[in-house]
Amino acid sequence: MTPLRKVLNVEYMPLKRREFIRLSAGSASLGGVLLSGIPVGLEHRVAPPEAPSPMMGDVVPITVEERQSRIAKAQRLMADNKIGAIILDSGTSMVYFTGMNWGASERPMVAVIPVQGDVKYVCPAFEAERLRELITIGKEVRVWEEHESPYKVVAGILKDFGIRTGNVGIEERVRFFIFDGIRKEAPQLNYVSADPVTAACRMIKSAAEIALMQKANDITVAVYKSCIALLHEGMTPADFSSTAENAFSRLGVRGGLSANFGQASAFPHGSIQTQYLKKGDVVLMDDGCKVQGYCSDISRCIVFGEEPTKRQREIWELEKKAQAAGFAAAQIGAPCENVDAAARKVITDAGFGPGYKIPGLPHRTGHGIGMDIHEWGNMVMGNKTPLQAGMCFSVEPMVAIYGEFGMRLEDCAYMTENGPRWFSQPSPSIDQPFVS
């Protein structure tokens, strides 16, 4: 290990010189990002960078045809589950099926997808023209004036679809007051969860969705490389997050990275205690960005400013071994819980736990990911859902040791017919957070 490299008279993490250069290589387009992360008062010490070149030029949005195929699949699933229609409130599933991104308010705007027929929309009358500008799936908009009941309008649509009895599916994000209003207007119907339709559709990603998630991961890796190079003594988690937000923005997306230092790294989602980065701290970093509505999620752990201790190296290597075991257990047809069981066994065999006890692995090994950063398909004990091609999920076991530090390595994977593939390549070592 070469001596600590000094940049701008600030000491950075103990990367070899060639590794520091490698982390910055290819980041000329991130020059503006780097400037945005320089500690306050030091900006004048760096020459202005080249104009940034965002990484979004080759992004292909989800097409109308793909959304139509999603609705066709939903309708097949509705028929299989004897559901006459599903109701969507503003939120992710509405975007998924219709492409409609509509802000939720006290005035309901809902979409109704019937088992047969076209999608219909209900919205306030004064919003109808704005809604029509946005519609790419379906045509009909039914309105309600301010003194009228939107729920009566929804009930009318269901009746016109011929749904006078039987099941109507309520998507999980539909707010209670909307569900309750519809139920009172059409009490003869049986209201059920729409999860067998919506979750079953969204859990299996298409090639186009996977491509967008790959792009989100590629951008996140680029931002990590630049932001890790800007870690400096005395930095706070908020400083790091601000740097990352600016970096993502320069690359044309919204995103963020959180960080926790030292003992606070043992808390899976951080601590409220004030943290100032110092030499020898474990730095646990997490999160990502969205590209065309699709998420990334990556975690990295390093030791800042000093050679890692024997204890830090041992726990990091244990964490890496657990992550690799979880990934290897992800095989077509195997239950999701196998991923958790394999990763957890590595950690408990090393004397931690058992189960969720700390010191040890306090949370599930992974979660589904897609348009929401946490979706269906959790890698957790008891989830017997078979792994299928197109499922996407994180592999992120953790070793949390209160009073010392925590180590979590997180990369997301997607299933192919031949097994899992990584969106981002796992860390090679505690000294090298990224492959290239």
C-alpha cells in the first residue's frame, strides 16, 4: 500500500496511485460533478473541468406498445383470478400500465382496467384537458364536478363494463378514502387485492426494463467512483449526500447516496448521531438513482484514510463471502428464501447471530427492485416464490456489530434462463470498491 495520497491538501482513502487514477478515469464527463463535491472554500484550487457529457444519450424509454402488452397480460391474469376490473390510484402501477404520471391529491384521479375492454379514467372536470394531453393508453375520460361524487362515476364505469357482481381488484397503493368511497357506491361488489395481477406483472421485467435498470446502475457506479475520491477528513454524511446529488444531476438523473461513518455504519439505515469522518472509519454508502423510472441500488464499504485493521478486513471478507453465497443460490425454480438462507449460513457459521440477532445479519438478504426501489420478490425466509427469468433483486447481507462498525455490500441481480447476472460487479476488495 502506497502512502496516503493528498489532493487539495485533504487526505483521501488509502487507494494505490494507479487505483485513484483508475477511479477517476473515464470521468472527464464528471468534472463538473467533482467540482460540486469539493469542500466549501476549496473550489478555487481546481481548474474548471470540461463540460460534462451525461450518460443518457442511448436511453430508450418504454414504448406504448410495451405498455399495451402489459395491460393484455394483466387482463389474462384478471381472467385467471376471476377479477372483473382493477382500480389504480396515482402512483407506480398507474405509470407502469398507462405511462400516466399524475400527482396524488385529495381529488381522486383513477384508472379502471377491465378484464375486457379499454382503460377508462376518472378525474376532476377542470383537469380533464390536462389529462387528455397525457393519455397514450385508452381514450375515455369521465369527469366529476367539485360538488359531485367521483366514486359514483367509478361505480358507473364498473356498471357499464357489465360488472354488477363479483370481484374488483384494488391496487395496493389505492388510498383508503378512495376505496371506501367506491365500496359505498357499489356495495354489491367484492373488493379484493389486485396483487395477483399487478405484482405478477411488475415482478417479471422485460428486456427494455432491464436495460433501463442497467443504465441506472452504470450511472450509479460512475457517481460512486467520483464521490469516493472526494471523501475527506471532517466530512459529514450530509456533505457526502450533497456531493452525490449534484453528481447525479450532472449526469441527467435524480439520485442520491447516503453514508454512515465508524460506529454508525452498524445501523442498517443510519444513526441520528452527528458524524465527522476520521481516519480509520468504516464508510458504508448506499442508494442509487432512477432512469426513466427504473431504479438502481448499490452499497459499498471502505476504510477511510488508514490501512484497514485485521478485524475490518476479516468482517469485510466474511460479508463478501456471504454475498457470493446468496448470488450462487439464486437459481431458476428455487424459492427466493434460498438466497437468504445461503447468505445467512455463511454469517452464522462464523459465529454471528443466529437468525436476525446482532452482532450478525439483522435484515433480509435482499428485496425486489424495479420502478420502486423495494418491490415484490424479497429474498427472505418464508418466501417460497420460485425464481423466474426477469426477476430483479438485491443481494445485500450485512454484518452489523454495534459499538464497532457494520459491513454491507449490495449489488442487484436479474434472473436469466441460465441463472443470475449482476447489474453491477461486486467489490473485489475492501481497498478496491469497484472492478473498473
